[in-house]
Amino acid sequence: MSKQIVSGSESRSLAVKALAEVAAVVAETVGPAGRPVLLSRSISATTNAVFYTKDGISMLKELGYTDPVKDAVHKLCIQATSDTMIESGDGTTSTLIMASAFAEQLLNIDRMNPQQAIREFRVEVENAIEKISSEAVVGEAAERNVCLTSSNGDEEMTNAIMEALSQTSAYGTVVVEKSLISKKRYQIDKEYGYQAGSGYAYNISFGISVSEVAVTNGDFYLENAYVVPYNGNISQFVQVEELVKQAIQDSANTGEFVNVVFIAYDVSEEVVSNLLMINRKSPGAKFFVAKTTPTAEINGAWHQLNDIAAFSGSVIFDAGTGSRMNLIKDAGKVGKVRVGPYKTFISGRGKNNWIIQRAEQNEISIKQATTPLDREIISSRNASLTGGLVRLTIGNGLPSEIEEMAGRADDAIRSVQQCRISGALPGCGVSYIRAGELAGVSKELSNAFQSVHFHIMNNYGHKFAPKTDKGCTCYIGENGLEWGDFVKLGVADSFGTVKSVLRNGFALGSLIANLGGFCLDADIEEIQKSKQMRDILLS
């Protein structure tokens, strides 16, 4: 395989152009006036699944490039937007738009030491985040408006989500499910369960190897699944090899299908690749690895594993004991595991669960917590463990329509949960501009901060003319453009989203704009053929 090697200003220019191209495509979906896109994903050599979405990260992941520079930049975009999704539940498209704007502004900065300049700009971004945080509004009205914005102004969906959240405790755990047979648009049911970790978005091929439902970013279910809480990273296949063999042997002995879900801090590509191949070849067993959810709690992953062990009735495995453990005797078994792109839920407590004892331990930790944040996080975990979750079922529509709505609802729920933690700010991209003004950022950053609002207004067909008074944003309805208080207009973003977009957008944009060069695998002949074909089509 030959290499494409470029250095100096040419490498930066190529990377910034690639980022701008990716951002421009995804930006078509931003804001209430953004349009959904049709996507296809290969199921097999002869079959494609078609679905449509307005979710920026779903669209981003389906893009593909033969050009090695565009391909590398595309992968970096997925990393940055995934971080935003995990942190705030929304703002993935805005992160790309912001990153491209930062890169454009930083590309030609006239400074003797570009590295020092970027460090100074990063301080400005953090200062802007701190300034705008003081204007965040909390309360039920703010939460509802964040939900309304994230659901693209869908009043019916917003009402259903807020009703579902009202039936949960703490920050609320709401599971979105899809039904092709339900005659109701939205149905809310209480269910006993626990959010166990991440979904399959970190490796979609791995998810597809468990269930083809993952092809369309759907949720799949593993019935009567063994749950293996693993204290540490699963970095080598040998750490779980014995448990995998036991599962396959148990299936052969009983003639029953065996599902196994490992929950660990992280998992290596080597382990994922091995399990993916086993999923494809094994007729009687499926394996999945969920990653614990990052939180601000000290040793948060360890505490989550203890909650999961209590719910499922499992012991906690680790690198020292994993090879000596017996899957059937030591792992917990739950009624159902639901795996989505970003979250994994376990429901149907294990026969040997010790939830009551674990809840008592959590109550002691709540009393001993030294900060309000620690108390809130532990209380949220304990509420999920003891109070269960609420299921919001979406139906009465075409399969692709239900799929799109479920994705939108999931984003909106995460945004409201983030709002409950951090408060709400004016939406429509105005808060980024306001943050820059409050912090007095440099001209380069000020220009970049305007980019999200510009693209939202452009999708509406309106000119860019922002008003940045405190609490002010715009709403575009049948009567045209209206500026006013964001709570009354119902156009809001959570502070968590604004923070994540600014941080991750700057991190990606500054990385791209500050490249010294690249050395990438490249099929030169294929690139030349693509360029020749493009020239023919354009001639």
C-alpha cells in the first residue's frame, strides 16, 4: 500500500477543505428548518437497507471517502461529534459546523508561534463557556423548551417525553422503543430496569454481528441474557475466552440460545474483532460488550458495576478471576437486555439480585457525600436501581418514520436530562455569539462563534442578523421572524450542549488547522480514477 505524504501549508489547506466539505453536507440537517436525508446501509453483498434521518451523527457515519485525507478527517469528525453526543445528548451537527468555522479562522493566523496562539484561543473558549454558564436558566419551563427544540418543534412528542420524565425519579431514565403494530403514536409504561452502559455506536459492525437491526441504528433485544460486570478494561481476548467457550458449550449442551453481555470500562479492537467473528459463526450464542457510562463521580465506573451486579445477581469479574469464573454459576441472568446505538439497559432483575442491600450502601454514600454534585450523581444511580425506568413506545407510522421519530425522541430526552443538571440557554445558535461577546473573545473566535446561527438561519432562508441581549433568541413561524425571550418562544439549548459544542468544536478545528503534515495509506490509482471520473462528469 502506497502512502500519500504532504507537509506544510498544503496539508493544512487540504485538511481544512475536507472538514468544510463534511460540515457543509451535514449542516443541511441543522435547526428546525433542516431537512432529513435518505441513507442506505449494506446488510450483505446483495442487500441494502434504506432509512431516513435528521440526526447529524447518523448521517455523518454513513459518509465515505476514497481520498485518504477526507477519510482521515471524516474519522476525526466522528470522534468529536460522538464526544458531544455522550456528554450532552445533542449538538453533534453544531459541533461540526463550529469546528469547520474554527479551522477556517485559525488556518491563516498571523502569529510567530501558532501553538501558543491556539493555547491562548483555548483559554478564550473556556472563558466564554464560564461566562455564559451564569445565564443558564433552570426549571420545568426551561426543560420543556429544551425538549421542544431538540425534537424539532414537535409539540406532541415534547408532551409525551415530559410526561414520561415526570414518572421517573432523579434525572430520569426513559427508554424509547419502536412498535410497528401499536395503534398509538406514543405510549408510556413503567418498567423495572437499569441503564447499564453504552450502546454499539463505538463499533456498528459489532452491533450488526449481534443483530441486523443495528443496520438502521435500531435497538435490539437479548432475551434471558447473562450479565458479566467486568472490573477493568477488556484489552485481550484471553481475558474473556474461557467465558465465551463456556457459553458456546452451554448452548450445545442445552440446545438453547445463549446471550452474554459484558460490561467493562473499555474494550480493545482485538477483543471486538474476535467477538464479532464468533457472533457471525456461532449458531447458538451472541456476545456484546457495553462500556460503563462516564460520570463525574469518583470511581464512578466501579460503583456502576456494583449496581449492575446487584440488579443481575452477578459477581464482579476481573482480569485475575475471569479465567477461573463459571459463567453459569457466577454471572447474573436478567430477563432482557436492550441495546441501542448509545445506551444499554437491563431489565427483569436476576434471581439472586441484592438490590435492597446495594440501595442501603448507596444511601450511606449519599449521606457521606461532601459535595452537592456527588449527592446528585449517587442519588440518580440509586433512583435508577430502585425506581426503575419508564418506557416510551412510538408507533402508528411507517417503519422509517417511526425509526426517525425514535431517534429524535432519544436525543430530546438526553437533552432534557442534561438541562436538569446544567440549565438552559437561548437556542438557535444565539448563545454561542452571546458567550463570545460576554468573554470579549478575539475577532477570529467571534467569527467562528457566529457559524451555527448563520447555518440555522440559512436553512430557514433568512438573513443572518442576530440579537444577543441576555435571554434573547429568535423563532420563525407562520408570521415570520420573531425575536424575544427564549423561554416564552420555546427555543432553547441546554448549557451542557453549548459547552460541549464549543469545546469539541474548538478541539477538532484547532487540530485540523494546526497540522504539520500527514502520511496516510492511499490507493493512488483509485484516487486518480475518481478524479478522472469527476472531471468527465463536470465537463
